[in-house]
Amino acid sequence: MAWVKWDSILLSYGAGGLNIGSLKAKNLALLGKWWWRFRTETDAYWVKIIKSIYGRDGGLGYTSGSRVGNGGFGYSPWKDVIKIGKDMDKCDISFNNSLVRFIGENRDILFRDDTWVGEQCSKSKFPRLYKLDENQNAQVIDRVVWSRSGAIFDWQWCREPRGRNIDDLQELIRLINGVPRADSGRDEWKWVLSGDGKYNTKNLADKLDDNLYGSNSYDSETDRNRLLPQSIGIFVWRAKRRRLQVRIELDNRGIDLHSVRCPLCDEDIESLDHALVLCKHSHEVWENIYRWWGVAPFTSTCVADLLNGTGHNIRGHLGKSLWQAVEWVTGYLLWKNRNHKVYHNTSRSTATLVNDIQVKSFEWISKRAKKYNLQWHQCVFFPEDAVEISKIENGLQHR
């Protein structure tokens, strides 16, 4: 029985999913990297071969005047690379426009035939000016030089532009003055969908998944705690969305059970809140955990309140993360204890469960926070102060 839509699981953490990602998005993102490599590895031998067959733009469409070889696109792996531009357009990502050329000093770009200003090459956008150009194969460096005061032009006309050509020329000059400039001396490409301008496969795959399955996204992003194994994070993710197989939920889905009462206390219907919070066995465990950490008396009646890790005035970011981790481990082990009772008819006592929570919390957290050198006796007897003690000791050791 499926408890969560697969599309929701595929979403990124930011969209409320588990960041698994779909194979479709990953495949498109990996193929898209060939577009990036084709533009940035200009001296590579394979790039020269692709250009000799498919033209200056490799068939990728950033040069309107590209020349396709006699064999056309044929049946080659490069054909699949070419197609992903349209595939990403269907996913609401304008992939070709996300790769932007920044002009430097070494400009091996054709002024008329290459698309380096605007979304079209000047040959297509200003055909009348193209016919007036004396050297139609001129490079950008032959026509434009940038100075601190702006662009300086060196036109070579067959005859001086007049009439409508004057308007076209003014528009062309305006576009050239708005061309992105490279900080370095060389021409370079930047991927505008990332902050650093570098192509990021994972980043693009996440964007594709969010666009493909965004209708299933939740209102808030997925909470994560890096001090715990991912399996516990998945448990919390399911619990917050009330997607755990407690008896009342099974009954609501048409599963015929002999009873829907709590298997531990047999005093009430087993809902998620009852199983993890309101059941007298669970409630007693939570009271012990709260006393252990010395926080406010345990009064919660809802799973979501507990697993949100509100902090209870615990000091510092790490302290709050530790407390949240302990809450998550408590909920996780309470759920495992419930399952042992259902499937094996065995359960642990309160004292044993509290001890298990302390041991497992220390084991998982200490492995993922090694730099704080957490000590067992500190965590058990002074859990909140253990962080401060470890920081002080860690600082003394490195003096």
C-alpha cells in the first residue's frame, strides 16, 4: 500500500520532498552538461570534430547562421544532446537562454553570424545592415573595442547607412552597449541559474523536478537534522504528514483489523498522536526525556509540536539542533517499540526505552559532531551543558 505519492518523494528538500529526484530530471541535467562543455572546452579535440560536422554552434542553436554537415544530424548520440533544449523548454526552463556568453578581450566571435548580442545574430535581426557590411565575415574584435567610456565602433560600410538603416544601427549600438562583459581577459560562458555562474547538474535536476512535480509540493520545506541518520529524517517527514500505518489510518483505507485500539495500552483508538504522544507508555517516556534535559514539563498532545524541535529556550544553534535530534530519536524509537509490540508481541519498559534513547542519541550525534568531542558522562548528566564544555575543551586543546 502506497502511503505517499511518489511524485512528492521525488521533490527537493526546498519543495517539501525527500530530494530523491527523478531519473528523467537527472538524465536531462547530465545531457545538459554537454552543452556547457561544448561552450567552455573550446580547445578540446572532440569540440572541433562536432563543429566540423554540425557547424560553429554544434547544432545547439546559439548561432543562427550555423552550417550543418552533409550528413545532417543523422542517428548519433549528439542528436540526443541537441534535443534536450526542447525537452527542457517543456519543463519551463529556457535552457539555451540560461547559458550566457560574457565578452572579453580575446573575442573569437563572428560579428554578424554568431549570437552574442540579444537572442538573435545580427545577420538575422538586422539584415539590411548585414548587406551594407563590407566584410561580412568580420569578428567582434574587428568592429568593437570597449573602453572605460563605452564601446568604440569601427564600421566598414559599402555605403553609409541612411533611412531605416539609421534606426537599425542605433538599435544595434544600444544592444552592444548592454552586452555582458567578462571580468577576465577571455570570453567566458556563465550559467545564470546558479549563483557562481558554473553549471551544476544537481541544481538543475532539482529545478526540473520542482517544475515537473511542483503541484505536489508542500507549504514548507523538509526539516533536516544533520546529526542523525537519514532514515530518522524520513520517519519524521512521514510522521509530520501523518503517513504512518497506525490502526485508525489502516481502517480508513479499508484494511479489516480485529481491533483499532492501541496495541500498547488498549485504552483508546490508535491514532498517530495517541501512539507517539498520548499513550501512557509514550507519555511516560517523554516525561523522562524532558526531565533528563531539564526543559519545561511535558504538555504536548500533538506529534507535530514535538517533532518541530521548538527548542524550549535551549541555548545556541547547536544546542537546539541537539535537542531536536533527541526529540526525533525519541519519536523514532517509540515507533519501533510500537511495531515490536504489533509484530512480535514484545515491548520495552520505560526505563529501557529511555536508556536506548540516550545511548542511540549519543552514538548518532557523536559520530556526526566529532569536532565537539562530546563525552558520554557529560551528555547523560548535563546534556545541554555538554556542548559548552566540549567547545571549551576543544578550544584548549588547539591552543
